[in-house]
Amino acid sequence: MLVGLGALHGVNPAMGWLFAVALGLHRNSFSVVLLSLIPIAIGHALAIAAVTALMAGAGVLIDPRIVRIFCGLLLIGWAIYHWRYGHRHRVRVGMQTGLWGLALWSFLMATAHGAGLMLWPALAPLCFPAGAPETDMSRPFVMALAGVAVHTLAMLSVTGLLAVAVFRWLGLGILREAWFNIDALWIAALFATGVILLVV
């Protein structure tokens, strides 16, 4: 699930691959495309880590079942918000940002899209295994960090493949000819993840 969500996040152009391609085209450099993947991954990982650390901390202090219910309702609400208002509240930013700006953009997009909350159904059983006595309070945080690393590696792999393919072979025209509505897929994923948290 962590790898699958990483792939989904990597496909989303708002998470960074489109910016890597645009920056590479602007500077006429393939190496800039590859270099751009580093701040994209860092920004995404920091956003995911912040949310998962918060959820793991809440699970240590509060009954993890309550945290699951809260996160499930929050994700469903976030999906409804994106469905109803998301297209009206787009952040406008130039496509020629630098590497620091790219890291900040990646962090903000992952946070605004609820990417960290999406991971919680996969991370909760790892952080708080059913029936296991809580003797080591650091375990939830270590498992959350491992989950973030796996997820970010999957996201970076897909982001890198897309950025290289679009820059080298496909070109940005593919966005007009063969692209699908990623927003609808994202809303469905948010909603489904929230439902999973509530019923599993």
C-alpha cells in the first residue's frame, strides 16, 4: 500500500515531475531534471514525515482506534472539500522556480493534498500492531519513519521515470493528448482511504 500510494503521488504532476521537466526545459539541461528530483523528494518526505509523526504521537497518547476514526473522517472531509472547492483554490506559481522553491512547493503540495494522511491506513498497523503490548514507545516513530522512506522511494521512482520520459521522449504535448483527470483520481483515493480507516 505504501508503494502503491507512492506511485500515485509520483504520477500527480502537482507533486513535482512537471516542475522538474519545466525547469530542465527552461535551463536546457537534462541534468537539471535529475537534480530537481532531490528537492522534490525532500519536500515530499518532510511533509509526509510531519503528518505521520503527529499521527504516531497521537496514537501513543490516545487510543489508536480513536486516531483512526479521526483520520478517516478528516480524509473523507478533505476529499469532499477538494471535490467541491479544490479547483477554485489553486496556488499559482511560476514553473521556473529554483531548487529551494521546488522543495518548498513539493512540501506544500503534499501537505495540501493530504498525502501524509493517506498513508495512515498502511502505517497504523505497523506502528500499532493488534494485540502487541506497548513497551517500546519509540517503535511507532521508527516504523513511521521506515514507512515514509519506502513511500518516498516509490514516489521518487515514478516521478523520476515520468520526468525523464517526458523530457527525453514524450514532450509536454502528452499533457494535451493523453492525460486524464488526476484530480478525480485523487479525490477518489482520499475518500477510499478515509473509508478504509473507518471500517478496517
